[in-house]
Amino acid sequence: MLWLCLRLPLLPLDVFVQNNLAETITAHQPAATMERHRVLVCNTSAAEMGVKPGMSLTTAQALCSEARIFEQDTGRESHALQTLAYSCYRFTPTVVLCPPDSLLLEIGGCLKLFRGLQRLLKMINQTAIDHGHKHMVGFAPTPKAAALLSCVELTHIEPNHVEMNSLTFFNPTTGALNSKETFEQYLHALPLAALDCSKQLKDKFRATGFNCLGDLLRLPNAALGKRYGKDFLVYLKQLTGEQADPQQAIELPPQFEGTLEFNDGIISTEMLAFPMKHLLLSLSGYLHGRQLHCSQIRWVMGLSSIGLSSSGSSSMELGGKNTREIILHFAQPHNSLEHFLSMSRLKLDNLVLRSPIESLSLYAERLHQAEQKNVDLFGPQADSISSNNEHINNGHSNNDNLVMILDKLRTRLGEDSVYGLDVADSHIPEQAWQTAPLNSITRSKIPAVSTASALSSTSNKPPTRPLWLLQNPTPVRVSGQRLYWRGELELLQGPERIEGNWWQAAISRDYFVARHHNGALYWLYRDRLDNSWFIHGLFG
Amino acid sequence: MNKNLSALLARPDIWQASASSQQTHGLDTGYPALNKDLHQGGWPPGAVIELLSDEFGIGELNVLLPTLVQCARQNQKLVFVSPPYMPYAPAFRDTGIPPEQVVVIQTRSAIEQLWAVEQLLRGDVAGAVLCWLAHGAANHHQLRKLQLAAQASRGMAVLFRPARSAAEASPAALRITLSPTPVACRLHILKQRGGWAGQVVDIAYPNDLTQAQIPGADLPVHRPVSSPAQKPLNKFMAPDFDEQGGWTTYLLDEQFDVFPDKSHPEIDNILH
């Protein structure tokens, strides 16, 4: 067992920086989050000005007047933590939520798949950075020890600088401890202030003269239990691995939904881009984790009631709240973040906001089992299996590209504006064809060759049909013994009699090939029921 | 020749009027006469082709049909952007294009139209993109954008435009006006990048269409007694499928044709 604890020390601040595009906070702008008028966390720029956690609001503002101050929002924090947990689910099936600010991942079982600790750690780092978090990690054979180590400042890592103390105790390929003794020595030297126990207990330790963990672990269990309580004894035993420490791993829900609330209300569609990306990132992590693809997503925007004009065709009353829905269909189910994002942006372009958006929800509808792409076991791609989560969408075939572009066109131009063609089983010309939905045309892989070979035998030649069909036949004027449609028409061939459909609206027609006086060829018919003439097609 | 000069002349973007070399990297049109007049030996790939005509039903698709069939056989999609009428699936099937290879895109405005074509060309996802533009729907800048997008694609990019657009300058690599004659669609090459323009080619209609039958006597049929087109009708051969399922074409009779066949070496000599 090898546990990794991913701790997000600035989580109360991160959640505001992520969603707040109205006033973008750069890394240099001081910012802090308050809890009951006390500084809970602050960023490095604020810390440089002298702001410290625990400081009162007035002191902090006196030290650093330009700092952005936020009130703590635990709802957002737990949502952000859950989003990150979904994304981490693709690294290991054992992801444990440890509120308020950390995740535990059991990575001992998946080192082989990701080819070593260093590579896996890089990917986990990147995931945390993508989600906009500053993070610290700790490694240990027990969950409690990992959590303890992640608190220690030494293990703080820079994005591209993977070097930390607790990692060096483990074999990079197997994840086993190199030497149990050295690791225990390291644990024993840890300061007691980092322990996950109450402040009173820590005060007691200090009063007794205990400074590091080793001081406590050297004492007999019975004496510790008597002085500091049974619970603390259990904690210490679980820390060292003497006692089992069962963890409750997250399970992905059967349906995905995510919601973000905005305090200020969003008034422009550009500002929606970031929260959208955040929700889609969460969706993408969820889909990867459950190995699903999605063919339809639904955005629901909660609009505030102020400034809403009464005539909003797509806004509706739902539980006393105005909402607006955007539904995106995809020709083929997929789980690509970029594709979700670009399609959502396209839809945003057409959106006109009449009132501020207070909340944004994302629902994934129509989930499909992902079609796993097979890779050659001995082929050149065998290496890349471990990273296929990232790269599975980069190896687009031409067909995938077509699907993406047709999706894009359909999103911008409207649902019904992109379609395929198909023949229908009918001898009545206007019923002999039909439109085909996109997913059927993009899936056809084998071109039909039988029709071409059938053509070469002239004995079985199909009847003449025009390449253009008029959806509504145009009447042709009959004058004397002549036919006129934008000029005189001359019949060349025919008649070909087509009758039928007596059970609905009976038709009886004689079809002719006609030539316009300028040379164009048309497909005409005479309705035998009322003797009128129509143009039904053009020989393009 | 000067060494520098010969190096300069070897550049592919320098065109010499005296060079009559037929390059062969064009897409086969299926009509030998047309292939001969297109200096790349066929439709230029990765470039915009403009077909200018006011009429529909004059065999404008028939001109492209052999190439489209080839595309469809290679499992490439044919995309019709805002076609003037509905492409009729049974007819496409009969000519050898499986209907599922055809994608139709309807647009509401010229801006959407140009955007859709550009997306399709940039993505290089279709064997052929055919688009019907109204007069004045695209300015020179927009056409140039399409031409640049087409360079990213390996397929055909065809714009159908009204005949009066011929008067406007266009960055398209190939511009051809189409006009109907009683038996053929007449192609007049207006502009050809890197080659001579001005050639006229007739692409005959399929002969099973233009072969006149005698309709029933009770029909209101106009039968001109001395129509110049009526008499030689049956003498003409039109493009048709041969036994292998490929395309063969037959040139028109010389009395109707303004350009010579290979079987007239004396005229060839005069021309070259």
C-alpha cells in the first residue's frame, strides 16, 4: 500500500480565483479569505505584506489595503474538492475525500500502469494545476501518515520540480519502502504541531516537553492512552500502521450533474467561459473515470429575476426561478474536453442575455459505454498505453475529424441544417428518398460497390432519374399544344407511368424528360388525374 | 542558359508560357477532352474551382460527376452546402455515389455559408465541397479566405456562382462558365492559374436523356420540323460507363465542335 495525500492549502482562496473572471486575480495581487472576520488563508503576495492567517480583518486591511477579501464559502470548497476527486479517479480506483482540503489516493496498485512514481506524480501535479489549485503532496504506507507528511512544508513542490523528502523513501517502480528504519526515523523527527488532533492536546504536549512525534511513540501505549485519551491512541496506531485504517473510497454517481453559483451574477457570455470550462473539466474527469462517452449535454442557467423581459421564448418558470437551457447534441458520443468546450462556446455566441446569470448547471445526458480502442500489444504504440487517457483523443482519424466539424456546423447552423441522404423503399419519386441522421452517415465505413457494378450491365439499367429534385413540384403552363416554364419546353422522352399510393392520396403520373429552349433538361410529369403538368426535377 | 536563370525557372511558381507540359497531379475529370485543356490534367486539388452559370439542369453536376464518383468510391464524403434543389438520393445511387456519402448543409445566410465551407475545407474532411453562392454573396477578401482554406485540403472545392460574377475578379484557381447547348454543356475556361485559358469544351449530356422518342400523339408536344438540334441527336455519343464501371467519353462530331480530336493531326499541328 502506498498512499498519496494531495493537500490544497489555499483551497478557500482557490475557489474564488477560479470562478471570478469579473476581476481577474493575478498571482501578484494580494488576496485573502476570511472566516468570521479572521484571515483563514492568504496568498504569497499578501503574506509578503505581512498578512498572516488568524489575523483580524482590520489588521489585514491596515497592512495591505489593496487586498481582495473573500468570505469563506464551504459549499464551493467541497464542490471543488469533489471535482478534483473525479479527475483523480482515472489514476486510481481508491480516491478518498478528506474534507476540508485534501484527497487520499492509493497509488501502490497503479504504479505499473503509469510506469513509475515520477511519471504518475507529474500527471497528478498537472491535474491539480489544471484545476487551478496550489497543492502539496505526501507519501506514506498509511493514510494518516501521508496526510501528516503532506502538511510538512518540506514536501511542497513546484510544478516542474519534483523533489521531496517523503518520496525518496520509496522504490520508484514498485512503491515499496526502501528501508523501514529510515522512514520511521523520518517520521519520528516530525514536529507535533502538524498532528491532526485538537489544540488542547498539542498544548499539553508542549507543556510536557514533547517536541517531535518520536517523543510520543517511544512511550508505552497504556500510558499514552491514559493521559491523552483512547481516540488519540487509535490515531497514533493508525499512523504507524499498527492498526487497520479502513477508508471510504468515492463512488462515481450514475448520473453526472454539476452546479456553480455566482454571487455577483454574470452579465456577459464571455464571463461564462471559465465556469463552463470548470464544469466540463469535472465532466471529463467523470466520463474518463466511468469509461463512458456522452452524446448530449445540457446547460441550465439560472437567471436572476431582475431585468428579465417577459418575452423570452426559451426562458421558463421552473420552481419560481427563471432558467434558460442550452442542449448540445453530438453526432458521436465522446469524452473530449476540447470538443465539449468548443461546442459550448459556439452556442454561447448566439446567446443573448437579458438578465444576470446566478447559477450554471451542467447535466450529462445520454451516456454510452465507451468504445475502447485496441492497441497492438507488441506494436510501437504499446508504450503509450499508460498515457492513453490524455492522448486517446489526439489520434483522430479522418472520420473523427468529420464528426467534429459536422457537430460544429450543426451547433452553429441549427439542429436540422446538417443531414445525410438515404434511399427509401418506394417507387413514388418523392418518397424514394429520405434524410438520414448524422450518426448513421458518419458511421458507414464500407462504401457500397454493388451499385457501380450493376450499372455496367445495360440490361438492368435503372430508370432515368434527375440529380436535382424539386421538393414542391412547380406547375407548368400549358398553352395550345405547348408547355411553358420560363420559356418553351420540348418533350424528349417518355412517358414513364408511375401510379400507386391509392391507400393515401392516389397518384397517377406520366413522367417525361423535357428540354428547355435554352438547352436545360427537366423532369416533367403530367398528373393523369387532373391533366396538369409539373416540373419535378432537373438533370443537373 | 545562365545558371541563376535556370535555377529561377525551376521554381514551381514561375510559369512559362512556352511550357506546354501537362502535369498530371490534377483530379481526373473523367472527360479526356477536358483533362487535356486543364493544364494540370484534371481538376486542381487544394484550390477553389468556380463554375459560373445562371441555369440549373444544364448538366452542371454531370461535369463533376466522374470525379465525385471516384471520391465516393474512396469513401470520401461529398458535402453540398446550400444546394439550390434537393440532391435526389436514388439518382446519386444510380450513378455510383452511395447516398450515405452525401452530406447536405442548409444555411440561412451568405455569412453562414462561407463559414461552413471554410470549416469544411480547413478540416480537410471531405472529398469534395460544393457550394452554391448567390451573386454578391462573397467579396474578394472572403473568396481569398476560401482559397487559402482550400489549400489546406486535398479534396475538391467547387463554388457555383451566377454568370454575371464572371465580370468580377476572383482568386479562384480555375474559373469556368457553363452554358447549355441543345446536346451538351459548354464549358468555357475563363481563368486557369499556371496555364492558358480560353478553351471551350463541350460535355455532352447522357445520351439516354437526349435521345428523342416520339411521344403519344395526344400529348401537347412541340415538334419543330426543322430544328437544327433534332436531326443529329442520335449521332452523338455521351459519357457513359464502360464494362469496367469506369467512364469513357466520346467527342462530338466535328461539325459541331470547335476543337479537334486527337484523330486530326493536321489541326493539332496548326494549333501547336
